[in-house]
Amino acid sequence: MTGQPNGEDLKQKLSELDQQATAEIAEAKSDAELDQIRVKYLSKKGEVTAILRSLGSVSPDIRPQIGALANDLRNKIEEAIERRKSEILQQKIEMERYAFDPTVPPTRTATGSLHPITIVSRELEDIFRGMGFTVVDGPELETDYYNFEALNTPKEHPARDMQDTYWVSDILLLRTQTSACQVRAMEKLGAPLRIITPGRCFRNEDIDASHENTFFQLEGLLVDRDVSIANLIYVMKTMLSEVFKSDVTVRLRPGYFPFVEPGFELDIKCLICSGEGCPTCGRSGWVELVPCGMVHPNVLRYGGVDPEEFSGFAFGLGLTRLVMMKYGISDIRVLNSGDLRSLSQFGIIDAQSS
Ligand code: FA5
């Protein structure tokens, strides 16, 4: 535009710019394209801006009219660009929504499951709750007092040698047996009481197919008036038949533990070899599963319970071994290995389960 611009020419030019910009905006496919259009028409060097700048040389009688038209066009282009940007965004959202096809079968990811020891422990907790027992917990870092002393096993007692202990200090140890919870429970709950306490135990053992240095036991303690061996045997039988859901052959033989009198060893016929003899059962055909007995009066006294009034029974189920028998696991090391390939062989971990 040179000389004094003609009003009609300017109107014509604005109208052309309007059509041109409207068409370009409608065809734009991205924010970047729209930004270029904004530069082309509205930036300092833009075409609409050029007309606004030229207003000074337009004759005063048409200047307001041309100015108003140019400003209107400026606003129109600005709004059209914003509108088109939100249309593009909306289209993108719609496309993404329809890109999801709900009819395509899902890709299933492998998920874990509870550890077999946890599964069986929970099962046992349910069984014992059904017989009126409460589940209690005890510390893995235990004192000499609760792990031995209060279980009628003083310092020089030879029975301590049967449980090769990890000592942490002169008085602290990693508990070797869940029996450590017996006196703790009596102190806390008094008599009568029925508790079970599942948990980890530690012994400095030579490891083989049936021995680990870290394994689980499930302790049970019932204290009441007139408790007899018959009650103990009934509870053991009920527990085993509910866990295995089939008959298992058991044998009861005398066993010695300083904290019970009389004491028993309850073994089950090895389910790995059907009693033929294998590494899991030490080739004996039997698996030591639940040592048990009638609570020694001294232990009741340590727990603050009067042995003249109350009696009780206790048992220390080898939970890890029970899991082995239940799932036919011949080597205890599999259970601590964390190897999902091994665990999945027993159908315990379903790689596809949720
Ligand atoms: C005890 O630990 C007694 N506290 C059990 C008890 C409780 C007796 C209440 C009387 C009254 P024992 O050392 O035998 O007993 O262990 C109990 C069970 O734990 C064993 O029968 C066995 O199944 C399991 N067990 C023991 N040592 C290991 C080990 N190293 N690895 C895996 N399981 C073990």
C-alpha cells in the first residue's frame, strides 16, 4: 500500500484476508500450524497488523470505520484459532478413546500369590479359631528367659543343646521355638486360655532336605481346669484331619521336653514316600510333626497360673514340615528359595492367577 490508501481497497483487502485466514484455520491440523497462521496475520509483521499500522495515512473520515473492521478481523482470527485448537484437542481425545478396543482379550501378566506357608498358617488359624483359640504373636528376637528359663530349661540344662542357638548377646537370642510365647501369653492373658502362635524360628542347623536354619512352627497352648491327654489328642486329630482333608497315619510316642510332662512326639507317615523311606523323612518313613504334652507345673507357675487349680497341654507344630507334607514338597529348601519356578511346580503359585 503506497500513497494514501483508498477506503474501498482496504475494505476489499480486509475481506480477502478474512476469507483466506478462515480457510487456512479450518484446514489446520495441529497447534503448530495454527501458531504459524497467527504469526502470518496477527504478529508485528502480520498482514492484519500492517493494515492497522497504515491507519495513520488513511483519510480521517474513513479511518474509524477501517480501524473497527481491522480490529474485528483481528479478534475474529484470534477466536477462530482458539476454537480450532480446542477442536483438534477434542478430536485427539476421541481418537484415543476409540483406539481402546474392549473386545481384544487382555494380555495377562504374571502375578504372585501368598507363600504356601502363609496359606497353610491362615488355614490353621481358621481351624483353631473354630475350636475357640485366639491367635497371638511373639517376638523373633527373644530373651533367654522366655525361650529357655521360663520353659523349665535353666542355663546348664542339657536340653538346650538340642536347639543350637543363635545368640545375639548374653541374654538375647533368635528364638529357637515358638514355645517362647507360652509364658508371655499366660502373663498377659491369665487362665483359662487357648492360644496359638505361628511364627519363624531359628537354629544353627546343618541344612538338608528336611532341616533349615529358618523355619516356621505353630505353637498351641490350652490352660483350663481338668485338662487331660484325651483333650490334647482330640485337638491334634481334629487339626490334622481338617488340614489334610483325608486320613493320614499318625503315631504317638514318648518325647522329652523339659516344659511338658508327660511329653509326646506325634509323627505322621511320610506323604512323600508313603512310609517307604526317603531323604525327606530321613529314611524312617515317619515325619516328626507335632511334639506335644501336658504343660509342666513349673511353666504354669512361671506364667503366674496356679498348677493346683489349672492344667493344660501345649504343642509345637512343625509348620514348614506340614506344608511340605500337604503339598508333596520333598526338599525344605524350596520354600525359602524364593524361586517361583519351583513353587509354581506345586500349583501353589499360579503364574496366571490374580
Ligand atoms: C520344639 O521346638 C518344641 N518347642 C515343641 C513343643 C512344643 C513340645 C510344646 C512340647 C510342647 P522340636 O525341636 O522337636 O520341638 O521342634 C518342633 C518341630 O519343629 C519339629 O517336629 C519339626 O517339625 C520342626 N523343626 C524343628 N527343627 C526344624 C528345622 N531345623 N527345620 C524345619 N523344621 C524343624
